Amino acid sequence: MAAIVLDNLTKQYADAAAISNVAFTVPAGSFTVLLGPSGCGKSTTLRMIAGLDTPTSGRIHIGDRDVTDLPPAKRRVAMVFQSYALFPHLSVRENILFGLKVRKEPAADYQRRLDRVAGLLGLGHLLDRKPSQLSGGQQQRVALGRAVISEAPVCLMDEPLSNLDAQLRHEMRREIRALQQQLNMTMVYVTHDQTEAMSMADQVVLLRNGVIEQCDTPDRLYARPATEFAARFIGTPPMNLITLDSVGGAMVPAGTSGPAVPRAPAGARKLGVRPEHIRLAAPARSRDRSTDQGQNENQTHAATVQGVEYFGADSIVTCTVGTSSGIAVRVTGHLHAAPGDVLHLQWDTQHQHFFDAGALALAAG
């Protein structure tokens, strides 16, 4: 096992920075995901850890070594690319063993290591096939086998599942995570898919425009997003953001006369609530809707239906609350509602998130 420490990495291209002052630690034996939209700098960061790109400034440590200036071959890392990068003229066996032969490692150890990897990945019956005779999932297992057989303490993966269909991605997520835990490898995994990040990672580094938006565990990213971007990027559907206005000293959804949003801190400009934390409620009585009832923590808010998507086990209802449109509500079963219908929404205060004018999270009052 080996920990990875990135110390204020910057990668500059002409007048633009691909990443800027990126710093985080990957604990030894952990699974860390670099997550973010296209162009955020996650692959650039991974390539610098691998030694394929050179940082403009900053340092990289793997274990107790500063590897910033070392070539890839000296870093003792394995890498799995987005494309499987298999040699079409070589068998599965030869593809897996290729790196060992190039590095001229002892041939007497090949069979033991091959048997172990083939057993771990279920490739024993495929060793004599060529890549063209394999499914996408099997080809990905071969690419994994080629990385694992190196027995490097660190494995880097650059969107390895993006070429697979949804069912195969689901299966491979479980296999990769189980493999990492079984081998106790330090793994850094790049993806734009928050489902992969949330289901696989011990730690998620969320990047945006070349800087870290939030570095945290999956559960804290979901439950305590540090910014509006983190709140919206994590979760399916993403967190709702309702614009707030001050009316009579109370914070209410913009475009409405109330009721007040309880516990809204000073400086709050948006209220965040996840779709799964909103429930449908009976209409509030007129006396409950006045803004002077701000301490009532069971307020209901009128919402106008925009549309309903049915998914079998549940439905996603899209609504407008005041001036805030696209507010999603997850309800069990098939909700029959038409555009223009009025529903009443309610949520518990422990599920409220508040953000200031700078899109940063605020502590609830």
C-alpha cells in the first residue's frame, strides 16, 4: 500500500490553467474518485500522478517518495485507460502478461501471477481468445488484469466504464470495488458519473474549472454540500434550489407571500431541498400561511405542476414554487397530476440547506 499526496498542483497551458493549486491526500489502501464535468481537470490530475503530464508547479508524493520528476516507469503505478488498449493480435494471456515481459520481470513467476489474476477476474476460460472474441465487459476485465498483475501498490483508472452499457457498468462497478478491497490497493478513479463516485468511493474529490469544489466522503457530499455546485452535482435528480426573498423580516420563497422558511440564517439567498426529502401535504389553513408563523416547522408551500415522469416504483413531479421553476419531488408510485394542478409541499427542517449570494453553504439558524 502507498498513500498519494498532491501538494498544490498547477498545470498551466499558455494563459489557461487546467488545474490550479489542487491539494489532497489519497490514504493508503483507499478508493478515491476524481469527479466532475468534462474539462474540470480530473484526467489532467490523474495523468500527472501517473507521470504522463508534468505539473507547472507543485509536488506529488507516492508513499515516502517525491515522484514529481520521475518518469512513469519509476513510479510503481498501474493504469487503466478509457479505451481498453488491448493488442488485437495477442491472446488474453499475452495481453495480460505483456507488461511483465516488457519490464523483463522473472519469467518463472508469470504463471503464478497469471493464475491469480485470471481467478480474481473470471478470465481462466478466456485466456486463449483474442480481444475481438470478447464482449465489452470481458475486454475491460482483461485491461484490469493487465494492471493488477503488475502488483503495483497504486492503480489509476481513467473513466474505464464509459464504453459499456448501463447493465455492464453496474456489474463492473461492483467488481472493481470488490477487487480493490480484496487486493487492498490504493486506487484513484476518474469519472463524470456521480453514481459511480457515490457507490464506489471512500473519498470523492469534486472538481470544477480546475479547482477543488469539495473533497469529502460520499455521505457528507450528499448530506452536507459545501456549495451550490456540489449540491446540484450530487444526487439524482439533483437538489432543488428555491430563491428566497425577505418579506416582513422573514425569508419566504421568492414570488410568494409565505409561509416563512423556518431557521433560515441571515444572508440566505437560496434554499436547497432534495427531491426525496419533499412530501405532498394537505393544503395549509390560511392562518398557517402568514409570514409571522416563521417558527412553525411544518409549513406547506403551494406548487404548480409542470409535468410528471413515471418510473414504476416512483414518479418525479416537476413544479414551480413562486419564481423558482423545475422543482422536483420524488413520490412513491404513479402520481396522476396534470400541468397547472396545484400541490402542497412540505419537508423537515433537518433536510434544509441554505446558500448565500456567493453560492456557498450556510449553517441553518
